[in-house]
Amino acid sequence: MASSLASIEALVVKLKEEMFSDHLHYSFVSRSAYDTAWLAMIPHPLEPTTPLFKSCLEWLLINQNRQGYWGESVNGDLPTIDALPATLVCMVVLQKWGLGVKNIEKGLEFMHVNMEEMLHHDRHFPLPRWFLIVFSATIELAESSGLELKFSDHMKSVISQICAKKQQILGMEELVDKCHHPPLIAYLETFSPTDYKVDQETITKHLSEDGSLFQSPSATAQAYISTGNQKCLNYLIQLVQKCPNGVPQTYPMDEELVELSMVDQVERLGLSEYFTEEIDCILKKVYRSYKGQESMHENMNFIPAKLYKDSLAFRLFRLHCYSISPRTFCWFLYDEEILDHLEKNCGQFTSLMYSVYRATDLMFIGENEADQARSFSKKMLQKISTIKKTVDDNVVIRPNLSKVIEEELSVPWIARLDHLDHRMWIEQNKEEPMWIGKASFYRLSCVHIQLLCRWSKMWGLAELGFGREKTTYCYFVVAASTCLPHDSIIRMLVAKSAILITVADDFFDMKGSLEELQMLIEAIHRWDGKGLSGPSKVIFNVLDDLVRDASKILFLQEQIDVTEDFRDLWRETFDSWLTETTWGKSRYVPSKDEYMEIGMISIATHLLVLTSSCFLNPSLPKNKIKPQKYDNITRSLMASARLVNDMQSYQKEQVEGKMNLVLLHFKENPDASMDDSIDQVKSLLDMKRKELLKHVFMDDNSDFPKQWKYLHLSCFKVFQMLYNSTNLFDKDTELQVDIERAIYITPENGFSKQLKSGTTCYPSREKKNLTINDGYERTPLQRYGEGRMNIRCQRVLKHTMRNFSLKVFKPPVFNLCFT
């Protein structure tokens, strides 16, 4: 285990050097075979029989896919239509320099076998603009270079149609206009004399200060070939020096955007705990550039790139407790021209709208701009989803992006558990077979579930004969909800507490008489179980052992005695259950305020987060866990959890004669319908949820540690998941699919059980029998057992950033977050 840990630490160090050095490395940005080929096309000015950029030519020779193509693929093996023009131009380059005969043969075979099927599309799936412009040009280039392209009559007809559509584009658009990005001149390498005769003066006029033609390496390569412009040459030389192993499709990129994307990728993979210093450094640097930044009215061509970056920055800043206003990305709402452009061309801006939508997950109360941005982006994403797998103009929606958006719209971020989110992200962005069913390092440990089952049976909880048996559920939601807590002591404490809360709550609701309950309460107040019997005795004994064990560990580790503080939290919670039971049996109807004050305690979230938080920061003043003296963040959690529970349990509690805020509002407002009452509670929940987020993500200079805050958030996410659209906690099978995906199941043959392709974490809830066997620990870099990592974590580190590179297409920015 020690050698495994050392190996992982060495890999982490290597990744830090490669990814997070002081200057930006383009190793995180995907290589473009198409653009690299155009640079390899340039002859050396002094030796015309040799290429100017030999490294680009060498890259092409060793980076042909085993199926025979160059270019983009889905999940590492399914070529996209990008592979067609990329493969054609790569073969032309090899033919030009008399190299790679076998490479060319494989490429031609790929084209002959696959091109017709890849271009087969019905009228609802139009080919994107960039492809219409580029593909026909590469066909002409390949034919003029002598490559033998054998097309069927049908294929010739398809190519003819594509050429005709290209001519329509060329006839409708100017070389540079306001509405198209990139403009036509950014495809200079595709122009033939019959298309556009672009003179040297026009090319030079549109060069950027850095010598590029709209930051396109391929177009700039052609600009240099056509003009011999020294600025173009300098740009290309600098590009190859920066990216010696293949060039990206656009250069230079916004370095801050690349760095933000790196942070986002690391966090979505569940690897952030090993890069905390690097993440903090990047965010501090980028944040300085945002402070005092004024709203910019840029050319429409560059608006999407800015909005994408601003929305991503907002989300990351807020997640890391920076003071940031929604105005930093909501500025687009105040420009009718921008809104109209985004709406009319929404298919181009899929990733952009997805980024805006994700940013609004973190809005606070009163942030109306963010509310508007959420409504707009949601409407656009729903509209895009109706277009299925392709879009109107520039970008084809890849299956992984489509799936992720579907998940995002179906189940909100606040109702998803981190562990399953990380897993889903890996599965939807997998690049190699290692991601399919072999990711045994990406399962929760079921050793602890077995321990919990034995613990429950040992203390007699499992044999009480009433209530809900939720051992597996309790461990699953605790372990899968967050990267915190890392330590198994905390997970087990919270899971045991949740099991006990479930059993005790059921005892008060359905089994115990008022006399029995009163005796139990008195025993808990004096903390002496003498005289108790039956379920009361079992509950008290479990409670006493749980508090004693937790307090002992803290005292041994930190010399802090919290025994009485923990007891008081439990006393207060049991008192609230007795109050609610007394209300029900006496048919007393409390006021809404009276109900909420008790209901916030009876939901018991404060008990779970405060006792476990002591293990994260034992030195914190003990007044944080004093009953009735809770911080605002804890009270917000208590209120939010109560409200989300009441939203899904009012029907059941109405039948049982219990109180619920929905029912109370209905009783107090005889003219209102039940739907009106539900809407009122829903509105209050929305306010409290945003209030909680503000307490979690605002740096309020309090002595409340970030880890405590994040634990509060994770606790609420569990409740939101359990009661998002129905009461999942009270159903026996509804969570079993998610549990199966979270816990590694080993079949008898000892090999990994492969999950069926297309299964998702949310929202499907299929009924299945669940078998639990030994498995592995949490997310890729989180600890195994008592703080050690499994050796399989090494695979994630070795492949993570190589496989999850930043994919940039024409137009740039719209697919930045996906492979």
C-alpha cells in the first residue's frame, strides 16, 4: 500500500508540472490533425523539397488512428465527420512529401469504406457550415494531388450537393461580416480561384497583430503560402515552438479560459483535492482580472466566447467563495441584439447555454438577473434538445454533450450527489476502454455497509419489527454526497446516526405510546437507561454507545470533551419528536411559525452536520454546537431540509393525521387550493435554499470553516435528492440503481461487472435486486479505508488529462468543455 501511495504521489507531482506550471501548456488543448497538416504542407523557403515544419509531418505519421483516419472521434473509436476532411488533407501532405505510403493506403481504405455512411443523414440533420466549406475543398485538393478517390455514383451526387451548398454560403456571406464567426476568410485554405480570388492586400489587411488570420493555423499557413508575409511566418514558428507535438485548431487561445477549463475539468472528475494549491493560484490570478472589469460591447463574433468564459468563471469563483456578482455574466440580458442572435442561432451555442445554465445553479436570494439567465438558458437548452443530435448551423451536438444536458435538465445540481456526478462525467467523456466497466476504483466501499449491517443487528435495531430498514440507503447517501468527509470515522458516525434517527423517528410516529415515549425522553435527559425495556431500551443503548464512542475518539485525538454537547443535541431532537407526536395525538394545530421552529429540529440535519463537523475542525469553539444557538448557515439548512421534506410527504402525513407546513397553509387559507399551498411552500423553499447557498459560498469573515460549510451543503443535497420529485427515502427499491452504480459489485467469476451501455445515474429508478460484495473506495483520489488509496487510482491519474483534453472546434468555444 505504501508503494502504491508513493506511485500516486509521484504521478500527481508529474501532472502538476505538466498542467499547472507558470506558463500555459497547450498539452491540455486537443490537437487538430487538419491544422497540423496545413503547417506540414509549407515548404522550407531555402529547401523547397523539404517541409518547413518537420515536427508537424512526423506528428501526422505517428498519429493516424488504427482504423485509418485522422481527426476527431467520439469515445476514442467512433470518427466524427471532422475525420473526413482531416484524413483527406493528411493524405495530401504525405503524398506531397513522398512519405507514408501505408498510411495513405489505410486512409484511402477508411474513406472508401466509411465516407458514404458517415455522410448519410436525413433532412432533419443538416451538415454544419464549417464542414460544407471545408469538405468539398479537401476533395478537390485530394483529387488534384493524384489520390485515387473511388466514389460511387450516389457518393458523387452527395459531394455535388455539398459543393452546391458551399457555393450558396460563399454567395451569401462576405469575406468578413458581423454575423458569422469565424468569417469566411478564416477558411482561406479552402478557397480555389473559382470560389474567391483573395489578393495579398486583402489577406494582409485582415491579419491580426500576432500575424494570424483570425487565430486559425490552417488559414494562416495558407496566408503565408500566398503572401510570404513575415508576420504570418513568425506566428507559425511561435505556434510550433509552443505546440511541437501537433497544433490546436485555434491559437492563441484565451489563457485564462484554458486555465478555468482545467480547473473545471479537475473538479468534475473528482480530483480537486490533490490540486488545491494550483486551483487556488489560478482562481486568484483570474479573479484579479475580473475585479473592476467593466461591461464590454464587443463585435458579435466574439460575444459567445466572452459569455462562455464569464459564466464558467462565475461558477468557479462562487464555488470557491469569491465575492462575485451575477452581472459578470448576465450582461447579455440587457442587449436585445445579443438575445436575438443567441435565440435564432441557439444550435451553435449548446455548450455556451449549458455553461450559463450551470452558473445559475449558484444564485443567491434576490439575484433576479441570474433567475432571468436561468430561464433563458433553460429555454434554449430545451429548444436545442428537440433538434436531437445535430444543430442548425455550425456545431454537431455530440452524444455525450446531449446526454449530460439531458441529465442537467432532468435533475438539478442541488439534487445530485457528487460521487455519481463524477462518475457520470467520466462515463460520458470516456476516451478508452478503461472507462467502460473497468473503473473499479470508482466505486464506494461496501465493507462499511457490511459493518453497519452487523452493527445494526448486534444492537437489535434490525429486529425491532417496525419502521424502515435503511442501512444501505443511509451509508450510500452519506458516502456518495460529497468529497467530504474523507475519513471513515465520520462517514460511519453520520451513517449510524442516520440509521438511529430513522428508527427512533418511526418509534415516535407509529409504535410508542405517550407513556413509553415520555419515559424514553426522561431517560435521555438524565442519560440513564434504567427502567427502560423493549424498543426504548434498544434505542437508548445505541444512542449512548454512539455518543460515547464519538466523544472518546475526539478526546483521545484532540483532548476535547464534547460528550455533554453531543448529548444535548440528541436531547433536543428527541424532545422535538415528542412534541410532534403529542400534537398529533391531541389533534393540536400549531401555527406555522410554531411548527417550523420544532420541525427544523425534528428533521435532525443539525445533529448530523454538527457532530460530524467536530472531526473536521475540533479546535472550533464549542458554542457552535450548542442547542438553540445555531449559526445562520445551520438554521438555513434545518429550514430548507424541513421544507423539501414537507413538499413530498404532505399526502402521507395527511392520512396519518400529522402536521405539515403544506397542510397548515391549507388550513389557514380556506380559499386557497392545495396547489396554492404547495406553491407557497415551494416559494419559501426556493428562498431558503438560496439563503443557504449564500451562507455556504460567501466569505463572510466568520470563524465558520469552509469544510463545515461544505458539509452543510452536502447534507442539503442529500435531502434535495431524496425529496426532489417524490419521497425516495420511503420507497424500498427506488434508489437501488444509483446504489448499484455507486458500489462496486463483483460477480462470481471475479471480473468487473460491466454496466449496460447508456445507463444513467439520474433520473431512472429501475427495480433491481441488489447484491453487495467487497469493493473499492469512493472517487478516484479519495482515500481507501483509513486514509489510503487503492492502486487503481493510478490509472485515473495516468490518463486523466491526456484523455480529457480541451476540444476546440470552428467556431471556437462552443464545445470547450467536452471531449
